[in-house]
Amino acid sequence: MRRAQQLGRYHLLDRIAFGGMAEIYRAKTFDANGTPHLVAVKRVLAHLAEDDDFIQMLVDEAKIASVLRHGNIARVYEFARAHGEYFIAMEHVDGKDMRTVLERCRTKKKPIPPEHAAYIAAEVASALHAAHSAVDSRGRPLRIIHRDVSPSNIICSYAGEVKLCDFGIAKATLSKVHTKTGVIKGKVKYMSPEQALGRKLDHRSDVFSLGSCIYEMLTRIPPFTATNEMDLLIKVRDAKYRPVSELTPGIPNELEVIADRCLTRSRANRYQTAAEAEGDLRVFLRKYMPNYSRSHLGRFIRKMFATEIERELRMLEEYVMTDDVSDDVGESLMIRDENFEPPEVPFQPKPTSVSIIAARESSSSVGTGVGSSGRMSLGGHDDFSGDSNFTTMPKVDQPEDIHQQNTLILENGRGRNRPPPRKGSNPPARNAPPPPPRGTGRGQPKAQTDYDDDLHSAPTMIIDIGRMRGRGGRG
């Protein structure tokens, strides 16, 4: 039995990634309806909690990702501090990152098939174009540049979805931390030449990095490798690499041309937008495999990691939530300003208790909990946007349906052993008003709260209140 650890609104389960700056956990949380949700929680390592620039960088990441609404971008719910720790809560994508997929391919000595490589790259290009062209609430360009497009930040779900994540070093007008001239940030192996030189970047830098990912998917190795970082920087700067077809014979020429155009050293000769690259990738895929769909990628990933999927499911079943749930749901560090309005967080640390309405109450409906937005979609993605602050649904008039009517319980088995109604007659229980309460022997009605155990053996009868009222109470 494993016990989950609470952090803010979230119960941390297994650790799924670890790096020099943060560790990422699979976590469970609940919406206001008590429905559980899996999320990913990036917890900042303790030694960086005092680094103001690093914390501000995470604030920037949360702001940038939270304003992006795109099917190929992993959502961010909040950046907060709780229990003395900093963390980002993000959409959980049930699958594997591309780095893990590539490691499995290297083990099997087989590259990713061209159709899957083209589809994954097209989905990432779609995400990049959405980020590059994003605007704020006033319609002003945010000028987002991811700057860290790499296999570890591309996740392929078991359902075949492709998500771009980790805008940790992205540049945008929302950013407060500005990179000093000559300072290099990102994974050198996947940088553009201008990024490796510490020059000012534009969105075409991300297109080059996408090309590096395509190259590695097709060949199993990155386009630029070296024994030390300085030599690697020189190779990236020169943008010289072995042809794809030399390393993997039989790769379709059209796909190799797309990778080469992304990896062109001159920005002017590259794809000028990620949308252009996406367009060529979609055209290739339609010609190469016309019936390709997301489900093909899902089957490929599930087959590759079938053993891991079973192990993860068993592991998740072992976790139990702590009974002692803290009310410290965290302090949001995503401060509102004129350009940014933080999203509402739909989660809370534990399920809400269900209110039970006694039979004696005259309420016509039972409150049903919903998220803070007042609604939740039933499709593949939860939609928590909205302005409602309801935690229960407002009362509404019930339709005239017998299944929606109040249930009245008649005392002492009244209505039992009645002869069946004659053919053509109306059932008396459905058209008669409820009988008056039987006296207690002292001339007073018996109080409802005084019912004894006989009540539980009495039959339950359904009275059509609407019809009863329409007859004016006539017997």
C-alpha cells in the first residue's frame, strides 16, 4: 500500500521525471464534484527555491502556457506555493515523451516509421504556430518563442495525441526575466545556429529545433553530436550533419527534404513559419499513407510500452489518499496585470461531501456539485472555463415525469393487500391524495420523526403529485 503525499490541491503519486531543476510527479486531485483527475505536478527542487530569477522564470512559464489554448499544447493550471514548496500543476498526458520513445527505438535498433515521424512533427509544428501567433486579450502579439523544442518536451499519449510542453525558457512579452546578450539557454544538441551563438531569436529558431527532432526520429541519432559541449556548439553553429538517407536507407525523399529545409543554417532559406512546415508534412502524410489517423500512433506507442502500461496501472491502484487533508491549497504566484488574467483553478484537495436531503424536506431537487466554472465537458478534454461561482447546481423545476416526482412513504403499510383495480379503472394510489396521518391514540398525528423500524418494512409508493393537484384533492 502506497500513501500519496499532499502538495497544495494535489496528492503526489509516482515520480515520472527528474532533472537538475525540478521533479515531475503524477498526481491526483478532485474537482468540486468529487471527480478525480490526474495531473502532472512539477515540484521545484529545494536548493532553487531561494533563486528569485529561477522562480520568476517558472512564473513566466506558467503565464505563457496558461494563455495558450491548443490541442497540441499541454495546459498549465497554476503556479503556486504550498507547504513551503513551489510547484506548477499541468495537464497530465498519459503516454511517453519522445526521448523515452527514441531510447526504446535505439534499443530495438529500429527508427520511428516515417508515417509516425511525419504525424508527430506536424502536430508539434501546429503547436508551435499557435504559440508563435498567440495574442493577448487586447489583440497584441505575445511573440512567444519556445527555445527548447526537443524530444523530452514532446509527449505522445497512448491514445495517439501529441503534446508540446515545458515553456520554461520560452520568451514572450509576458516574460519578466530577460536573457542577457550572449547567454545561451536550452539543450545545445537541439539548438538553432543563432541560438548557439547567443544571438537574438525569432520563431524560425523553433523551426530549426523541430528539424533536429525530425532527423532523430528518422535516424535514431541527433543531427549534431560531440564529446564535449564546446565542440557541440561549433557543430550546431555550422549546421553540418550526415544526410538522413545515408543513416537510414529507404526514407522517403520528400520527408528528408522537409527535414533538410528545417535544418538550413540560413534563416532566410528555412521554413519561414511553423505552419509552412506543418503544411508540407501533412501533404507528405496524405500521399504516403492516405488513411493515417491518430489511432495509428496510439497503437504504435501502446504496443511499444505494453509492459509499462500494465505496471503503471497496477501501481496507481496501490495508492491511497491520506485521511488528514490539509486546507493549504496553495498561494497563487501568477499575479494579475494588464496583460494577463490567471485562469481559475478547478481543483481542490479532496472530494466534497454529498448533501443528503431528508425525505421530510420539500426540496424538489438535490444539489449536484460541479467545478468552479459551473460546467465540465464530457469529451476528451475537460473545459473548466466560465464565470459561474456555483458549487452546487441551482434548483430547477422538475419536468412532469413520474420518475422525477417526490417519493412519499405511507405509514403502517397503508395500501398493502389492496385488490387489483378492475379493468378500465384508474389505480387508486396514482389518483388519490395521500391519506392523512394515522392518530397516535391521543388524537394527535404521529410525528414523522417518531417512526419506528416498521417504516423500513413498509412498501414505497409513488404518488403523482401533479395529477393529484389537478383533481383538487378529490378522492
